[in-house]
Amino acid sequence: MKRKQHVNTLYPSFLLLFLDMNFDIDYKKFSLIILTVKKFQHFLIKRDSKDICCRFGAISDMRIEILLEQRKAVIVKKWFDLVIQTYPADTSKFLKTQKDPFANPVGQTVLRGLEALFDTLLKGPDTDTISSFLDPIIRIRAVQDFTPAKAVSFIFSLKQVIRDNLTKELKDPVMALELLSLESAIDDLALIAFDIYMECREKIYELKANQEKARTFAAFKRAGLVCEIPAPQPDLE
């Protein structure tokens, strides 16, 4: 099992390492690199799957989705706590304790989003559905003081929460195999989250650039350095 756990840490470790490196990244090329790593990870999981299924059978009496659905409340609460811990102490305490959705819209948005993401993950990930639930969470983190890695790293924390809640069950090799497949789906969530984060940051940079242009133009206009050229009038003759 140590080898299999190592295999499934390959992708998140690679992603978070690149996100926080201090150099300009061609994000199209970066996405291709990530997809290549992802395909390699799938290959390793499939290879291990064949070995486990040959030894223990392909079907478990209790599927992992059923167990996780039964423990949903505990898992989502712990996942929410880990997300909130990424904020400063005072902010974290407020987001966690303030239950009024009008006084604490950020906390309620994150909680509802995590619940919906967890449900979707168990039913079978759908990119469009997942994006709709991830979008409000990532938008909040994109405008806050998070590095790219920290902005999306909360996705990976779900893996440890699930493992902590299935300690006994994971002694069953077939159940452990199902968890590897689920963790691979969680990795896919992180890639979707990263795409949303980059779209949000690009919009923020664009807004800042337009605001700076507007301020510069206004300053030049006040100084009499620029003037508006009237639109040409049509010749009626």
C-alpha cells in the first residue's frame, strides 16, 4: 500500500510545486505537462488495479461511495474546517463560528460549495457541474492574498480527511483500490479549480490595467496634455 499511496501523491505534489515557483509560466504548456503527469498516474493506478482484482476479486460488498455518503456530514465539516484554517486566525474564527449567512456570506458560500462538490464527486464527476460549484469558492480566493498553490490546495486536503474516516475499511485491498480511483477524481477537481483561478486572475489584471489607463488619461486631460478629437461630421452637400 505504501507504493500505491506514493503513486497518488505524484500529481498534487507536482502541481503545487509548479504553482508556487517564482518564474513566468506558459500556462498552456503547463496544462499539457500536468495532463501528461495525470495520464502517467492513471497508468500506474490501472496497473495496480489489475493486480489487486486478480488477487481479491473486482467487486467489494460495500462500495466506498456508500460509506462516504453515510459519513458525509463528518467529512464535509472537517474539510470545511481545513479550508477555513487557510485564512488568518481572526478571519478563520469568524468564518467558522458566524452562522448567519448575511453576516458571513463567505463562510456559507464555501460550506455550500464543499457540500455540493462532495455530492457530485460521489455521483460521478461532471466537469460543468463541478465548475459551477467550484467557481464561487475559487473567485473568493482569487481576490484574496493567496498564492496559486494555496488557492487550490484545499482540494487535496479532502484526500486525507477521507483516509482518516476510512482507516479500518482501507485494510480491504479492493476498498483501497476504489479510494485510489476516487483520489484521482479529486486530482481532476484541482485542475478545474486551477483553470478557474487563472481565469479570475486574468480578469482582475485586465480590470486593474483598464483602471490604470483611465486614471492616466484623466490626469493627462486635467493637465491639458490630451484632448478629445470630435467625431467627423458627415458632408451633407
